Amino acid sequence: MDAYQHILLAVDYSEHGDTVARKAKGLAEKYQAKLSIIHVLDNISMPDTTYGTIIPLDHDSGYELLEAEKIRLMQIGEQLGVAPDHRWMVWGTPKQEIVQLAEQEQVDLIVVGSHGRHGLSLLLGSTANSVLHYARCDVMAVRLLNA
Ligand code: AMP
């Protein structure tokens, strides 16, 4: 198998995020690949800003919720040793933004968590399923047990 060169980890700040992050970090080390992280803001409304849907992490937005989300992403980035310019915070729908950033940044592996869904939630689909369906690169779905 060819070595991966650029891995994108999608982080949702859930309690199972560490498991997914460890896998991505391990793969990045194994392949000596660049590691990027993305967090998509899908639960707070977008304030009227001048910088569009991609939020620069060094920008003081003045919005408390947004600041908290930025701090979390910076902390995860520090823990994983992700370069500041490879930490992305974007407004939108996770499945779309993850796939779009992967294309923009020429990512060759996306790492997401995957819940063991059944019943109605399986029919409604998941972020992992959608990313797998639409991404042009490889996708690793890390099984999250009891999630
Ligand atoms: P879900 O199926 O939506 O519960 O999410 C499964 C996986 O999708 C998570 O483990 C993350 O890897 C990714 N994901 C979900 N929501 C987000 C988000 N807002 N930002 C980035 N990644 C996300």
C-alpha cells in the first residue's frame, strides 16, 4: 500500500474523540504523514463576521461560544502536535465540510468515528457514512463501541 501523505482527522469533541484521535495520530506517525484536524460548527449560529465560513484560530471573534470551540480545537491540536495552520474550524454541515476540506488540502486519508447504528438512526445515516460515500480519498471509520 502506498504511504499516506496527508491525513485529516474530523473532531466532534465527543467523549469518544480520543480513540479516533489516537488512531489518526498513530497513522500519521507510521506513514510520516502531515496531520490536519477539522471541527465543523454545526450547532452554533454564524455571527456576522468579515472572514466568511472558515474561522482563523488566531482571530479574536468576541463570541464566547466560538472562543470556547476555538480553544478546544487548539488544545487538541497541541496534544496531537498538529501545526497551527493545519487546524481548521469551519461553519457548515460536517459531512460536506469534511469532504470539501479534504479535496482543498489534497488529503489522502480522512479519519472519522463511526457509531454502531441501527434502527431509525441507521436509516437517517451518519457523518461517517456520508463521508465514506462522497470522499474521493480513502476513509477510515473508527468503530466507537457503546457510542
Ligand atoms: P456522527 O455519526 O455524526 O455522530 O459522527 C461520527 C464522526 O463524524 C465523529 O466521530 C467525527 O469524526 C465526525 N464528526 C461528527 N460531527 C463533526 C463535527 N461537527 N466536526 C467534525 N467532525 C465531526
